[in-house]
Amino acid sequence: HCKNLAPHWASAATELKGRAKLGALDATVHTIQSSKYGVQGFPTIKFFPPGVKDSSSAQEYDGGRTSGDIISWAETKLVLNIDPPEVKQLVGEESFKECTENQLCMVGFLPHILDSGTIALTCYAQERNKYIDILKDMAEKYKTRPFGWLWSEGAVQTKLEEAVDVGGFGYPAIATLNGRKMKYAPLRGAFSKESVDEFLRVLTAGHDGTKSLRGASLPSVVFAEPWDG
């Protein structure tokens, strides 16, 4: 059985290079290690997720024994263990360019924090973070998609807001940009987890509700002071 697995294991290791590491251990020689990880038959395959590698973190492989089976199983685990993309503040051209290089760039436009005393500022900060947390939840749910995530204080990026039809309708608001196709789509609904999720579900399902950017080019953005909230 070990000889039958060997070429499939080598093929899968080549295909997964740079994404997952595949190794092999002769359990008849390394008896202490095989006992430590509960190896009782051969071949036995164990999976170690990111983090500490010990007997408690080892997981049983329950997939098939062809290279295709191994690759498919590993890719499923990779998806489950990757970190979601960071939700960043739109502070200038560099962060905007980085986001729009993705298939979709999601931009949330959030209410201004009024400078009206410590208590009020704390309350407004909590409200802003509530909206940022919604974006983070969506970034986690759609982390396997090539999406970028930004937020901006409302009325700061006026040219961008005008380009994606969100300026003047109140905040919070959200819009998607496709920098490759020069398309955009604003969310016409509440800024809630459910609404944003449905908005993205419809877009990723291929139902085209997008519009063309005027001039077939991305709008310019201005420098914004980073928020330390």
C-alpha cells in the first residue's frame, strides 16, 4: 500500500508546493514518533494545521489515496485555515490601488465622528466599529474570493462617492468596484450583515447589477488622516 501511495504523494507534493508541505516518515524506523502520533497501520496520513505541531494538533486524514484526492482534501483545509483579508481604512492612492487590483474592491462609507466631548466620541467610535465589524464578518465569509476591503469616513472621498452613486444619500453606505472592468455597484439597502451578505451573494452569483464607471476610469482619492479608534 505504501508503494502504491508513493507516486501519488509525490505528485500531490509537487502540485501543492508553496501552499502546503507534504512529508514522509518511515514509521518502522522512527517508532517513537509513530507511537506518539498513534500510527497503527501503514500508510497513515496525518494533517497538521497552522500553529503548534504536536500530537494534540494532529488530525486524521480521511480522504482518498490518489493524487487528486490528496490535493482536493488539502485545498479544502487550506481554505478553512487561511486568514481573511484585512479591512483597511482608505487613506490614499496606495491603499485604493491595492484594493482595486482585486476582482472586487468593497468600500464602506461610514458616518463622521463628531468632536463633541469624550463621552460622545466614545459612543460614535463604538458605532463606527460596529460597521467595521460587519465588513470584517463579510471579509471572513468571503475570504476565498479575491476581494479587497476598505472603509472611508463619509464625505472625505467625494469624487469616489460621486463615481459610485453613494454621496448625498446618508451614511453608512457601501459600494463595490471592479477595477478591471471599470464597473461599480452600490448597495441599495440597510448597512446590515444580512443586507451586505445578500448584496455580495447576488454579485458573486453573476447577476449583473453593475454600472459602468464614467470615463471608464477609476476616480481619484485624497489623503485621509488614519483613524486610531
